[in-house]
Amino acid sequence: MSTEGEGTAPRRQPTQAGLLEKLVGAVRPQFRVDVLIPDTDDAILGTPPCLVPGCGRLCRNKGMCTGHVQRWDQLGRPDLTTFLSETTPHVLGRGPLAHCLVAGCKYGRKNQGLCHGHDRAWKRAGEPDLDAWIATAVVSATDRPICAISDCELWAGSRSGLCASHRTRWSKWVKRTGQNDLEAFVHYCKTRGDARIDFRPLPPQLKLELQYAVQCRVDERRGRAKPFDLELIMRLAAASGAHSLLQWPQHVWDEKFHAFTPRRHGNANAIPLGFLRFARRKVDDLAHGLGWDAEYGRDVWDLHRVGVRAQSRRIRFDTIPQPWLRELIKRWARWKLSTDVSPVHVSRSVTHLSRFAAFVATTGKVDTLARLDREVLERFIAHTATTGASLRSRRQSIGALSRLLMDVRRHRWDASLPAEAVIHPEDYPKLPEAPPRALPDAVMAQIERSENLERLTDPVLHLFTLILIRTGLRIGDAQKLPFHCIVRDSRGAPYLRYRNHKMKREGLVPIDDDLAAQIAAQQQRMLRRWPEPQVLLPRWKANPDGRWPMPVSTYRKHLAAWLITCDVRDEHGRPVHLTPHQWRHTFATRLLNLDVPQEVVRRLLDHQSHTMTAHYARLRDETVRRHWEQARKVDITGTAVELDPAGPLAEASWLKDQMARAKQALPNGYCGLPLKQTCPHANACLTCPVFITTPEFLPEHHKQRQRTLTLIETAKDAGHTRVVEMNQQVLGSLDRIITALEADQDVARSASDSCSEPAAATDHRPVADAG
């Protein structure tokens, strides 16, 4: 929250009359009351009703209202189930009052079980036997006015409108409160013991401010605000002596809260303190307005005030000591946010620029933008290497400064920027190639094991995990999936519709029928709880309308606990710690290793360019190596060409094959000669000892054999002995190659036929490895 106590620039406080006028116009009548008593079904201020059947009051503790908790304590805290079944729903002041024992008399009892009138009549009769006298007593009239208290059925007196019992209570209530208001007393009796928010002890403006805060909390519908917690804030505000929440900065209110509030168990104080901060922020917004005109001058921006919704909602400029640099960075940040750049990216960039500002302050030489020359930039680049920051962090710091300088120069925000103040591409430290982030098959096998997935007993967590694994979505995109997120094509195939927040566009990814069925089941669960849910994966608490998704931090916490529970370990036996984004890398790598074209993977991941997809595609070389190992390769003698054993030499052999396939492919095979060597055989590849071929070129070999036979016959007729000799050599090579490759195909077919039998054992070794 952005307040003066958090580094904001001091601002002129609004006049009390101006803020008071805004409050009067903003607070609706239903909240402008002295005592607010919410209903039990109120989604924000209400709580479940008392567990005692027929009570109907808000629960406070142990599922019971305050009155029944006190009764339970007085009875020595017996078994709760027995107590709930045996106790009466009425508590002090809420049960029906006893009437006179004389038949037909509905006046309240005064003495001896008699009303005031019958008690005097009995005494005038000489106080005979009470039971006999009651049996003979009569009531002169039965048409009497009823007590003004709604739950009371006793007759009322002629002047007060209350029965005798409530008239006595009213007298005591008037002495205690100083209010001689029958209507207020009737309301008090009706709601006595109910949870309430009492605004009466507050001064006029402070009362309106807190009423406005309660109204805002109800309107935003982001979470419950229990009356017991809000009542604590009312007492604190009344005892503080303040006339407005804006009288002190937030840190002063925090100190007063901790001094006023007794330490409670766990984080019980977090809710009332959170409401106090919420209330002050809302009043501050009302006093000074929203939008850039009101927010730009602050040194700590609250992005919600300018309509930017983001998890990282605050951007701090109070750590930039130079006013000239702070103004440039603020202008740059506002422009970036206005162009729909990610608030997280802008906030991170401002943090890096703050580090540059701190470095500039240590030099003592740069007091204006005009003195920011290339030498200062070089010194800052050198300084980043001494801070202990990672290479990525150093690059981000240099990059943020480079973008700022470029935009200042491009938009002409300050013409005094020297021309030599430029960051060059070679100024960035070089990053080593990042290791693959895809999870190993052994780890994924543990994660996808059915018994482990079943340990995610919460359906939201279970479905969240399946979506991340099977679709490759970013966790932020999966978190915000809309309730209606499945679309089907003309053939009925399901697709998951999502919003790509990074590219700011709609995306579709195909899903299987099992995942579609689980999403449909989740939708039905939500409809049973909320009439119009808006997200597929809702948060559990503080979500009265089902429109708030599960926080990413909550999912990460449960994911870490689940991995520990399932004891997921890597190939070295170490516990696995993973991030949800690694499932995106795993999804892409699996597709590429299944020979899915990179363009298809790019479309599935919704990448803008192939460069990003190539980052996921690096492991695809393993698939190419597998194909090399499984393929039958023969030379001109028909001898199988094998890879070297595992080790560095095997990698070198494989790389040589990759280079040959890429740069020296022939119509009917590949050249196994290193690229830098000169071929001594010209184009006579079939007489070359480094020529290699595979079964895929058999059709070409047959065609070339036929052409060679034709050439030999023609050369014999012409008497060209040398041509006949050369082509005889080629024909011999072709015969040996064709024989070897066709023999290999026969073996493969036989193995395939044997594998088709149900009980047959299968040998998956490559044919090239045979022998």
C-alpha cells in the first residue's frame, strides 16, 4: 500500500470539508447506520449461523454464537454433540417471558408467579392458599395491546407500550446508555447478542470513513470481513482520538494497532490489521482521486489506482536519490505501462535502474543527465561484475539502462543526454548455454503414477496439475482459465481455450477426452457451489462468487508438499524440486522426440518465433541419434557401419554423421568423409570406401543398377574397355549394397511378424547392431 509512511512524497492533506462531502455522497444509506448487524447469509460480512438448532445468530467460536459458547463454558464444557442436542435455542434476553399464572392473563409476572394486578388482588384477599385463589381468579378483559418487542407475547402497559419485564429492562438501558429512545431499545432487544459493527463511539468523519471502508469491502467481494474483527478496529479507532484515518500515515496506525490489540493465536490479528490498511487506502483514494494525475506524483505507485491489475501491484521509486533520474525513470515506466508491457517486467526494470542510481550516487560526479557519459556507463558495467549478482541479473541491469537511454533519446525527453551514452551489444556479459529444463523420464514416471496423482485429493489441485502436464500451458495462463474453456471442432474433438497473457491473444491447444471429461466434472462441482462461476480453478477461501482463481503461490506450496509426500526422486536418489514451468519444457520435448515437426510444436506452445521453440528443441538431437543407431548403414562392400562404443568417440562419430547428412547428402546415400578432406574419387561414390547408405535409398540403388547395366552393354558394343571396367566395379558395389540392405529388410519383417504374436518376446535392438 502506498502511504506517506512507505516512502511516498508528502502531499497536501485534503480539507476536512472536501473529504467529508465526498464521504457523504459515497456512503449508501444501508451502511450509514449506527449499528450494522449483518445477516448470516451475507457473503462478506456474515458468518455461518450458530449450530444450535433454532438459534439463528452468527457463530463466534466452536460453531456457536457468543451466548451459547458462554452457556457451554458455564456447564463445564460437556461433550459438544450432546450439548448441541440438549440445549435450548434461546439465550439471555432472547427467550419468551413467563406470563401470569392466572388463566387467560398475559401480563408479565411480578411476585409469586402473578402479575402486578393479580398480586395486589391476592394480597387484598388476605393472601389465601395461592393455588386455590389462582383457580378462582378471573381476567376482566383479554383484548389488550401486545408488548412492542417483536418476540414478546405479553400484554403491554397503557403508557409505555412495553410489558412489565421489558419496561424494567428499558429503565436500566436508559440509565446505562443515556438514550431515551423506545425504537432504539426495541432494536437492541431484537438484536441483543448478535454480531454487530458499532459505529456509535466514533467521531462523525471517522465514522463515515469506516462505514465507507466496510461498503467497499462488501462491493469488492474479495473476502470475508467478520464483524468480530471489524469491531476490534472500531474500538481502536475510537480510542485513538483521531478524527480521520488520514490524520496519520499507515506505519503510525500499525504501531497503534499492535499496542492496542492483545496478542492472539497464530495470525488472528492479520485480518483486522489488513482491514485497517484497506480502509485507509480506500479513504486515501477517495480523498485524492484515482488515475495517473493522482498517482504519478507518488514515489510508490499502486498500479490498481491506475487501472492496472497485477500481482506485483507496487512500483517503488523512493530508492532513487537523484530527482532528475527519478523523474526520467517514472516517465519511462508510465510509458511502458501505457503500451501494455507486463507490470512485472516494468517493476523489475525499475529495480535494476534503482541499482544504477545507487551506483551513480557513489561516484559523486553525475548531478545531471548531461554528465552521464560513456565512461560512467563503462564503470557501471564493471561495477555489476563486483556485486556478486548472477550473469542473468547483470544482463538485466545493463539491459534496463540501455532501454531507458534509448527511449530517452528516441522520444526526446531530455536533449542533454550525451550522444556517447550508449550501451553496445558487446557490453553484455555472455551467458552460458542453459541446461535443458525438461524433466527426465524417470521423474515424470513417478509424477504421473496413478497412486501419486490420487494423493492430490483436492479436485482443483489435481486438475491444475493434469492441465499443466498435458497441455504445456504457462502456470499463469492455466490459473486464469475461464469457466467455459472447452471448444470442439466439427468432428467433436476437444480443445482448451485460454488467454496467452504473454502474447496477449487467445490460444487453443488440443486435449484428450479424459482431460476434457475431468474439466467437465470440475465445472459441475463449481455449479453446485456457485450459480455463475467465472474461472475453472477457483481459490478455496475469500471467493464468495467463484470469480477469483487459485493463487499461483498457493499451488506452488501444495506442489512442493505433494512431491515430498510422494517421495519423488531423481536418478541419483535425491528429492526432486521442480517448477511448474518445467512441465512446459517436458511437454515440448516429448513432442519433438516423437518426431512432431517443430512448426507444430511452435503452434501448440503459441510461440511468436521459432527461436523460442528451438530452446525447447535442443534435446531433439537425442532422437536423431536414436534414429542413427536404429538405421542399417552399409558401405560399398555391403558391410554394416557401426557407431563407436559409448563415450567421447561415440559422440564424435554421431556428430560426423550429423554433418554429413546436413552438408554432403548424395542422391543415394551420404559421404562419410570429413568435410575438410578432398574426395579422390570425383563423383564415383559407389567406388569410394567412405560412402555410406541406408535402406531408404534402395529404390535409387535399383534404378542406378539398371542404368549401369545399360552403360556396360553400350560400352561393350563400342569397345570402350576402360568404361566397362569402371562400371563393372560400380555394378559390383551396387549388387553387394542391394543384397545387404534387402537381407536386412527380410530380418526386420521376420522380427515384426514374430512380435505380432501375443506371447512372443520382443527384441528392440537395432538391426544394425546384429552380429
